[in-house]
Amino acid sequence: MSLMLASALAAGSGCSTMHRGSGDCQQQVIAKIEHEHPQSRGTKIESNSIQSRQSGTNRIQFTGRGTVRTQKGDYRGFTFSCVYNDLAGRVSDVRYQVQ
């Protein structure tokens, strides 16, 4: 589990604000899924699916896809979105939907 989280963070650990915000968003999405579904056995975000768009002066919205492994070992896809406030350096409005 922590290896997948580390992979997600590494994908977002570049120098730019966009990358930093993306990594923060991924971390928050994974944490929320694991908190709300503690029986799950792994969450992975598809780094090539992540898109960003400016949402106001200091806000960047990130969207993307991933998979979560259920307690029974099946894989389910999910989509997610979150907002990164560049000025505050915080993620808010973390949402996901399991397909």
C-alpha cells in the first residue's frame, strides 16, 4: 500500500506548482479512499490520466482515474477530482467515484 502511495507522490514531485499540487491531490485522494474503505487492499492512480485546469486566480483543479483493489481481490476503477490552492498550498474538495 505504501509503495503505491510513494509512486503516486513521486509522480507529482516535480519542480512546478502544477506537479506539486498534483502530488498533493493524489495523496489526498488515496487517503480518502483508504479511510472510507479500510477493507480495500490497494489504491493506484493512473498518472497518465491526470489533467489540470486553472480554476480561479490561485486554484488548480485536477482530475484523473485510478483503480482500487477490493477486499475480495477484484479491481474497480474510479475517477477523482480535487482543487489545489496555490496560494495556501492546500488541497480541498476531494471527490472520487468508484465505477
